[in-house]
Amino acid sequence: MVVAFGGDGLYDPHASQEQPGPLSGPTAGKLPHPMNRILSLVLLSAGILLTIYGLNALESISSSFSRFFSGAPTDKTIWLLVGGIVLAAIGAGGLIRRPLSN
């Protein structure tokens, strides 16, 4: 026996279990391909910019002092470089990946 509930959460004998919602159907959870491409381009360009900014921070005075005393660049420089490389890799992967076929 299947118990069906209406939109208000109460038992409704006339409610059907096959009511499509806004997040159901063949396109549920999938963005259109052009939107994926735009998002991938944005991620790739943001990653490249962060990496360039991190490389510039690597050559800064504060990073030079940090390397002199601790042997490593500043935390900010590391996070900029790692974040930029990760974002660029995700963006490039999104551009290279084939669109999902149904």
C-alpha cells in the first residue's frame, strides 16, 4: 500500500506519487552546456589571475624576509598559488570534459 501526501504534508488520498517537481525529470541537476562552459572559463581565468598574483607575492619584500628567517614564503603566498592552481585545473577540466549525453 502506498501512502500519498499532498503539498501541505497531510495525507491526501487523491495525491499521486508521480507528481513531477521542479527538480525532477531528465534535466534534473544538470546545467545547460553553455552555462558550464562559461563557469569553466570564469574559474580558469580566476585561477590564472590568482596564480599570477601569488607569483608576484612570492617576489615581495615580506615573502623574501619570511624565506630568509623561516625558509618558506608567507602563508598568503602559498594559499594564492595553491588556490590559483586548483581553480585553473577545475576550470580547464570543465572545458576539456565532454558534455553529458542522454
